[in-house]
Amino acid sequence: MKKGIVLYQSKYGATEKYARWISDQTGFPCLDVKKASPHDVMSYDTIVLGGGIYASGIAGLSFLKKNWKHLKGKNILVFCVGASPYEEKSFQQVVSHNFKDDLRGLPCFYCRGAWDQDAMSFKDRTLCKMLQKAVSKKDPASYEPWESALMEASGQRCDWTDQTYLEPLFQALED
């Protein structure tokens, strides 16, 4: 395996948890992307970047976009973390929304995260409650997978993190 680093941006801890699991498995150092500079990553052949999905955007991806001229040519893999169960159509929408221009074609992997409304910021909690209220007006039989997950998690504390979500990423690192 080549020399690499794991960068992550985690709001509530699930992405950091995955980043640390990757670091433990690979021996790559782990660094919060908010503390990273292009200089910090230039000596690495492989960069693994992880971020939570918020409003279809992947947190931390802006680091790659902003520093692409320094990073192109490196082996870059991205993992994103969301509260919804994996659903191919939704995942492909997130990928097409986030991986444009220079980032097009970068490998991206999905990991399911966690849910704890009590730990959320006031703004995030309010937005989730508004979304739950809107979804509750629909017929449950017509829910998208993410809507079902949203309604099932309401008022609960859920942790769906699981190292098995990382297996495709580890396989890609070995290739």
C-alpha cells in the first residue's frame, strides 16, 4: 500500500469515526480537513477524504476543489456519510451533484452514519423537524428510502456506523 493520509470533516462524529477506522486499518495519519493545508498532503501518494452529506453536498470536498492544482495526479478516494440507508439512485444523485469538472470520476463510497437530534445544532434540529413534518403529510407507502429513515429515526438516537461499509474502499486502496 502506498503512503497516504485520511482527511475528514465531521459535524457530529460519524465521519470522524469512519476516518479513524480507515487510519487504524491502513496506518495512514488522520487529520481534520479544516486543519489541513495543501502542504500537509503533498508528500502523500494517496488521499482519502471523508465528509458528511448535508443538503446533497459532501462536507470537506471544497478542500479538493480549492487545491486541485496541487493534488491532481494523486490517488484520491472519497467517502461520504449519511443517515439514510444506501440507495443507488440517491447515491448517484449525490455523486453527480458533487463530482463535476476536475473531480469527475473520482471514486466515492457511501457509509451510513448516525442520528441524534438532541446533539444537533438548533438550526439542524429545526430543519429536520420541518422536513419530518412535511414528509409526515405523505402516504408512508410512497416514501423514498431516505424519507422512511427520517421518519423512523424521529425522536430516537441511532448509530448505523459499521466497518463493513468500508470494505469497498479498502478494496480500492489495494487495487
